[in-house]
Amino acid sequence: MAVSIEINISLMKKLNEIPVLRKAIQVLDALATEEGELTTSSLARSLKIAPATCYRIIQTLEHVGWIRVLKHGRCELSVGLFPLLQRLQRHELLDQQVLTTLQDLTATTGVTSKVSIREGSEAVTVVRIASKEPMALAVHPGSRFHLTQGATGSALLSGLEDAEIEQIIKEAPANCWQYQKPADVWERIQEARKRNAVLDAGTYRPDIFGIAAPLLATDGAVQAALILTGLRHGHSKAQLNEWCQLVVQKAAELNQFTMLRVQKDKGS
């Protein structure tokens, strides 16, 4: 009976989606990450969208000014998206204080810094400052992965009730357990709760490290995570621990800034 209910819910979700809109979003995501050849035909192939459908999506998005098609057929995002981005920048996680913190972290450490939020059972990158190192880890806004993977997910999970965490772990896809076990996830969550940060040096991927600290909303709930991430090669354990303390400090400053802003708003 339980299996039947899950299948029906899944079917209902699919029925409530608009397939062509989802495909249009996939096109925008691909253009935002700027990976590979970005012509209409290549986008259709890589995204597995029918060529005629992809062509109509491109034409529609170009007509409203969200993308533009260059001479040789290459597509790119256009200035028509600026009004939407300006509204998005009003979000507190895109506050200048947050961006300044990320810039400081990357300037100090030389590695990529970012802020991620939780969407369902996934961590999603909202904003990042990329490392300028030639062999740096590439992280794009909009990139996502399951919450059971790495430091970011553990920082975001640390604010949830244990029963909800247990359910998320239970429903995690099989590829989450290639380099770790559920006990490793719980260990990182406990670390995040105890020291307000978590350092992961290889359970997400053996060659990648992640350092994450929770960012709090005005009600004290975990709303996001502040992260440093990069390739493990060339970074000692002592250095990673030092950076962990730096991330804790920067997250605490942002959390204090959030609370001071609330008090200021109440006072006015």
C-alpha cells in the first residue's frame, strides 16, 4: 500500500508540471553555467530536447530579451534578465555584507567561497566568488547536490530535527554512499552543532575539501551555509583547520549583522 501511495504522489507531481517550461529552465541553466558549445543544436543534444522544441524555446527567450543569439549561432544570457536579478539582489543572502564576506574569504585563502541554501533534500549554490587559481574547483550558482554529501549539506541539516534528518538520509540515492556511510553524515552534523562549522576532507569526493558554517535567519533557524571549497592537493590538515576557524568567525559576523539589522528595523 505504501509503495502505491508513493507512486501516485510522484505521478501527481509530474501531472502538475509544465514539461516545456522545465525544458526552458534547463536551457537557461545551461547558458548560466556556460559549459560546452551553446548553439541551439548543441543545447538540444546535450539536454535531450527535441530540436524543434529547443528552437522554439530559444526564439521565445530571445523575443522577451532573456537571451541573445550571436552571429555564429551561439546563445548567451541577455540584459533582459537584469530586472529579475535586481529584485533577487534584495534577498538578504545577496546583501553586500554577504558578498564582501565571500570576497574576503577567497582573497585570504585563495579558494572558492560560496553561500548555499536548502531546497528539499538538496543543497543549492546561491552565490559564489570563484578562486583565481588555475587548477581551482569550478562551482556555479545553481549547482546542487544531495544534503548527505559534504560539509555544506551537514551544515544545512544541523538545524533540522533528528527525525527529519533520518528521513532525508534514508531516502538518499545510492550514489551518496560511494565514499561514506550514514554514520559519517551524523558525525558531521554533530560537529556542525558543536563547533558551528564542519570540515569535510573527502567524503563527498576524495579530492575535494569543504568547510561550512550555518547562517541564521532572523528567527534563529538555519537558512543557509557559508562555505569554502577546493581541491585537497596542496592543503595541509593544519591549514584546513585554520580556515575552518576563519569560516566560523565570518559566519558569526554575518549572523550578528542579521540580528543587528532586525533590531534596527524594530527600532525604526
